[in-house]
Amino acid sequence: MKKSIYQIYSYILLIGASLFTTFSAAQQQITFPPDQTSKKIYLHHINGKIQLDGKLDEPEWQKGKQAYSFWQYFPTDTTTANGQTELYILYDDENIYVALKCYSAGDQYVVQSLRRDYSFPGSDNISILFDTFNDKNNAFLFGMNASGARREALIANGGRTISDFTPSWDNKWYGDAQIHGDYWIAEFAIPFKTLRFQKGSTQWRFNCYRNDTQHNEWSSFTPIPRNFLIMDVNFMSNIIWDKPLQKSGKNISVIPYSTGGFNRDYENDQQNSTNWNGNIGGDAKIAITSGLNLDLTVNPDFSQVEVDQQVTNLNRFEIFFPERRQFFLENADLFGTFGLRRVNPFFSRRIGVARDTATGVNIQNTIFYGARLNGKLNENLRLGLLNMQTAAEQENGLPSFNYSVFTMQHKMFSRSNLSGIFVNKQAIDSKDFEGDFNEFNRVVGLEYRIASADNRWTGKVFYQHAFTPYDKPDPFSQGLQVEYLRRNYRLEWAHVFVGEGFDAEVGFVPRDDYMLLSPEAELIFFPENSVFNRHSLNLDLRFFMAIGKDQNAFLPDWTMSEQQTELEWGFQLKNNTRGSLTLTNNNLTLLNNFDPTRLQDDDIFLTKGSKFKFLEFEGKYTSDQRKLFAWSVNPSLGQFFNGYRLGFGGNFTYRIQPYGSIGIRYNYNYIELEKPFRPVNIWLVGPRFDLTFSKSLFFSTAIQYNNQLDNLNINARFQWRFAPVSDFFLVYTDNYLVEEFSQFGQRNRALVAKITYWLNL
């Protein structure tokens, strides 16, 4: 049996490699549809001054006016937009200027808030995108709503999925907007020092897309088919410069910070009073070339980073939380997108973040210093180097660790690339510590990522190998994922092998010693004369085989340990509401003892080796986000291991336009399993208040109660952006122990004031 499975696995690899070879060779013969690349924008250099005030009264703007129509994306993609947009683009020695005159049906614009990094679907706003290296994979995005609130983001991997969008990125640029009755004007000034590009460039790729709430339509400068996301980088027009671009002088930024505050750990018997503390440190950004940037940090502090949203965990494995810290975000895809989401050799949140064993929430682990060299060496080659040094954790007996990452990516054919990564975690002075740790942990990985010129084929094939002080079988992972997308259907195949010895300590690999085979198929419908704008039917099959190297006594090697069959109907209505209905059949054998509720006594759990079959139903519905009152609901019902589960989740939000919103997020589960399990009610409730007093003054408070952690968390954050990318923060955090029928017990409390200033040298 074992031999035959290895043979099957070899055949799968051979077929996958053959497919990828065929697809790669075919890319040179594929031509992109001419109607998508016909638009060209010819830019002219100006010497006059542009005032960013939401008006177009400077004569220079007439030199940059573009005579093109915007094309509708929603509710259909077969006609021009009802609310048209005029586009103007200019540049001088320091900035590229973009102005957009956005026509609508009236003056009833929707503005969610004045806060930076607003959400695109629920407000009148427009975004501009620059693919400065013409690689059809990466882009800078800058956006503005009708009241002049701004956002910026990085797009990676072609913008094929929502996870390719990184809104936490922040950088220096300027802009403003003004409403003029049935139209509004947005003006952008993007410094060349903020962008990365190749010196001597004569052409960039460009697009912009808009949400017009009064016409209830999304539109874009370059037409985008509805079966792709509106941010897809493959659909862009061309900017033609009137002369080759030069590096815009010295480009060095220093961002010092200073903090002060107090904290008190009430669960630490040795701390009898409040600790007052202060700190200084800073970052630097140095442009080695116009495409390659060096980021430095000394004694970094991330106290201002927004707190993670807690979740109810009914899963057997670790939950993924995205990176939000600014230092790690630029070119994050170059470091963090190897493998697949649950087989990732490098996850930056492993650096400088530890878990508080008392509260179960993440806390900071001091980083002494760090450096990142990242960017483009030329239009085909990207480079990434990272080195970080963390402090020792004396209370846990852990030494200081040094983290190093080296990665390279070379463009192949039209949009594909070949990438490699090396990750090293090294203990420093380990002989002086007695905690549970390894002297070193290293991972080497290689992968080929396919993205065909016609945007139909995407995917990757990868191999990763771990090197550790101990000897375990199969210290590697390997996988293949490929997707074929057409207007009315989508096909996907994925398989992953993760050996027991594949220990990537700096990665995100919550599960090992298994092989996954997963075919998936989706039918997509765009009905006419219907309340439905689109709907789809998706079938996803997942087969997990236990390789057996972990020496479990209840499953033979290479035996099916888990099977999931998921059938989903998803829909979007013309009134901007959307939802889905999902039916999932589970058939699994537990490989470890497991308490699905995480609320039973320590000696109550489902024993490893137990077999379960259960059927679950889940629904999702999200209302029209343009309304003052918006809501979503997420009911679930069905069998759950040897019992049943009833769940109900969602959120309610009321918008106080344009000054913010008040909302509450909730999740409730009633679980009843066979005795000796006791029935449990699992609650997660999260009220949130977001207030924006102006475009530079923000206040938010999030309260999260989670009875799986017996914890009530309060996080309040005040932010004053007193200069571009320069802020004053005041952050208050409080955690309470919450047990049923008992009073709140204080756990820890902190108040931190932080000031940062962006200084260009």
C-alpha cells in the first residue's frame, strides 16, 4: 500500500510538472486582448504650481486632460458608466499629479468617515493604481473619497484575490477633494520618492476605478471583466512619459519616535505597583536606487498598531492573523507568499510577537534592531534581505534570537516568475538558558509561480526543505496549485505534502505529516432581467491522508484521515447585497486529543483515534453597505463531532456621516456533545466606536469579550496626524478575567503615548 501511494504521488508530480511546462511554453503564443491595452496616456512635464484644493482652476490641468470614457464593472461590464469620470495626469520634477472629476446623479454622496484607509465598497471614492515596473503583478494604490479622506495600499500577485491587497501600508503623499453639486473633484500629488521605479523608465502601467453610490455602479478607466476583481493588475492602460524618468535626487527619510506610559500586570505577584516607562527609537528609509529600498529600525515600537479582532476557534489548528506592522509591509509578498497560506515558510508575525499564556492574546517581544533591503534590481529581478535581532525572554528561559531571510524573484515570460527563499532562526548564547528551544531552524524553498498573459491560468509549484538539530522523517513540504478561470466557470487543482519533519519555526505551518488532494470547480452565472447580479455554484473536495511518520497507532501509513465535501451557492444582488449558503460533509479521524469547545475540564476531550461523520450548514448575508444602517448575519446549524452545534454571528453598524460609525460584532455558539461533555454557550461580543473629528483626528475604541479565553479586552486609540505620515498616538489597553457568575478580575492594564515624525533629509 505504502509503495503504491508513493507511486501515485510521483505520477501526480510528473503530471503537474508536465502541465506547468506546457502552460509556460504556451504563454509566449498568447496575446492579450487588444481592446484592453489600446489606451495610452501621454504625459507632459509642467513647471507651474498645482494647488491641491479639489478644484481644477490651474491652466496646467488642461495639458493633462485625457479624452477617454470610464467603463462599467458593476452591475454589468458591457457598457460605459452612467456616472462618467474625467481624468487628468501631469508631472513635474518631484511629483506625478492626478485629478479626477467624478460626475454623479446628485449631491447625496455616501462618506463612511473621514478616517484614513476607509473601505471601498460602502462610499463614494476613487482609486488610482501604478504598475511602475510593468510586471503585471505588483502595483501601488492611492485612493480618496468624496470628502478628501485618503487611503493607500500595495497590491501583489496580480491582485487576483482579496488577500493580495495590503491596506496597512502607509507612506507620504498629498491630496484633497471637494464636492461641487452633482460632481466632485479629487486631486492627488504622489512624490516620485514614495514610488519605486526603474531609472530611465519611459512607460508605466496605470488604471483607476471608482464607486458611484448614487448610480449604484463601479467603473474603471480600463475595462475589467466581472469574473476578475476590480483591482486586477493585468487589466491596465499605459502611461507614456515625454522623456525618460530620472532618480528624483537624494531619497532618505528618518522617522524617530518617543513613547511614555505605564503598565501594570495584576497577575504577576512580584509586581505590586504600576511601572512607568519611556522609550525612544526610530526607522529610516534609504533609496539605494529608484527601485531598491533599505529599511532600518532601531528599538522599534508597535504599540500603536490596531489590535487583532478576536475570533471563536472551533478548529483544531492555529488561526492566522495578518501582519499590520509598517516595517514588514512594503514588498511583503516578496517574503511572505511562498508556499500556500497554511504551508508558509516565513510569517513575519513570528518575529517580535509572543503569546501571553494568561490571556491568550499576542504581546510584544522586544526587537533590538532590524534591516530590510527590498525592491527591484531591474524590471525582471526582485531582491529581499531581512535581518532582525530580538531580546531574550528570561521568564520563559529563552535566549535572544537572530532572524535572517534572503529571497529572490525573477520574472519569466509575460507574468510568471521563479522564486527562492532562505530563512534562518539562530539562538544567541543558548548555553545560558534552559527553556524549550532549538539551537537553530532553517528552511530553503524554491517555487515557480504561473500567471498566463491572458489571465486565465494562475498557480504555483513549490518545494521547501527544513534543516533542524534533530532528525525527523520527511523534513520537507511540496505542493502544486493551479487555477483556470473563464467568464462562466473556474477549475482548480491543489495538492500539498507536508512531512512530519517539516518544522518551519518562523513560518505558518499549523499542521504536518499529511498529504492533501483538493479538486475544485465553480460555475458562474450573470443573469439578465433578474434581481441577481451574479451567482455561482462551487464544489470543493478535500482529501487528507495521514503519512504516518508520527507513529500514530490507530491509522496505517498513507490512510485517509479526513475528507471534506463542500457545496456552496454564492450570490450578489443588484441592490448591492450579497451572501452564500454552504453545506459541508465531514468525515475524519482525530489524530490528537481534542476539546472542540475549549471550555471543558482538562480531563474531558475527544480521544485520538476516534472517528466522526457530521454534516454542517452555514449561511451568510451582508446588507447594502451604502445605507446608514448596515448589517450582516452568519447562521450555522448541524451535527458537530458526536453532537450538534447551533451558531449565530454577524455585525451591526450605524454610520454617523461623515464622522464615523458605531457597531457591534457578535458570535454565539451552542454546542452539545455526548457525555461527559457538558453543553456550553460560547460568546464573542465586540462593540466598536470609530469617530473621525477631521481628516487628521481619529478616535476608536474596541471592546472584545471572549469566554473561550475568559477575557474582556478594551483597546482605545486616539490618533492625531499633525503632519504627513507623522502622528501622535494615545493608546489604552485593559484586560479583565471574566468567569461566569463572578466579578471582573483585573489582568493587565497599560497606557502609552507615542509620537512619530517623518523627516526627509
